[in-house]
Amino acid sequence: MRRRPRGRTTSVSPHNRGSSSSSSRSRSSSSSASSESSYSEGESSTGGSSGEEERCSRPRRGRGAAPVRGTATATGRTSRVDIEEACGALCTKYGEPQRSAENVDPLDSLVLTILSQNTTDVNSSRAFASLRKLFPTWDAVAKAPQGEIEAAIRCGGLATRKAASIQEAIAEARRQFGEPPTLRPLCQMSSEEATSVLTGMKGVGPKTAACVLMFSMNRDVFPVDTHVHRNISSPYINGFF
């Protein structure tokens, strides 16, 4: 005769298997709902709900936790007052940002920004210095064979594409504003008009145009590249703005 194993055993008959699995699903659903409620209200693990704890909270990544966005307040949004307070605190510690009195020439800024695409600041600066050493004026750059421009900026990478973009930009500046090639008339335009002129040039997108406006014209714009866009699109960051 076989001995019965010690300890509590639970048998499930064919008739109550369905109710058992249903009960299990019910408990799982209840647990998930409980987790979702807890995180959507921004409460801490200790049961508190102070502003400091809500700002630093992070949604738990585990089974039963609902996917939520980063929360800065109980409503999941940061108010304009919070942003202004943060800016005020930064200004108190580091001082008011001062705009440069000496602006970079817009055409210089455009060429340097084109050279900075898909490379480091060190490499783009070297390429710019090499280009200006061989071709002292932008008119000389526009009239030179493209191969010579490529050789001059090769240390900056993507020399063929960038050389074509630079020569096209200089040619467009000449067509719109005459000789010698210049983009200084952009300083008299609105930011929208200047951006439209710049983005109409080959190889010039919104980020490059914004760099020219910010560094050469002291305009209140913010260049956004792929890295910045990816970060501010993060579910943790996007909940704050």
C-alpha cells in the first residue's frame, strides 16, 4: 500500500479547475489594478505623498505594475511655476546668462555648423580652420573645384556631402544678397523669415538654422538635434513638460 506524502496537499477536481483559474486571474487582475492605482496617484512606498517624494518617484518595472509616464506632481505634470522657480534657483546660484557682445558672422556660423554635422567639435573646428587657411574668402570657396574643398575639410568627415552643401549655401547667399557672399541681411529679418531662407539651402535643416540664429543673431531659439529630441521624448522626461 502506498503511503500518503506528508504535508498539506491540494487537489483540484476536473469540475473546479475552471473556477480555480478564474480565481487566479481575478487575484492577478486585482493586484495589477492595485499597483496601477498606487503609481498613478504618485504615492511613495511608505504611504507618504510629499512633493519631494513625488518629484523623485519612478514607476516600478515589474509584473503587475502599469506602464506610466514620469510624474512630477500628483497630476503627472509640472506647472509653469515649478519651471520658473527652477530657473530662478539656477540664476541665483550661477547668475543671469549673458549674451555675447561679439556675434559670429552668419555665413561663418552656417559653414561651421554644416561642418559639425555627424562629427565632434574638435574635428569640425579643424576642418573649418583648414578651409579658411586654404581659401581666405567665401567667394574663393564658392569658385574652387569641389574636390579641393573636400580635401580641405576631410578631417571633419563626410567631406563630399559637406563640400557640396557649403558651396551651395555660398551660391545661394550670393543670389539673394549679392557680392561679396554674405548672410548679414538675415539679422534684419524676423526669426521665421531667416529660418525660411536658411532651410531653403541644400543641407540646411531646422537645427542648423537655429544654430545660426542663436550664435550669430542672439535670437531666442533652441537647436534640437537627434540626441536632444530622443531625450525629451523619453516617457520619463515627457511627463515633466
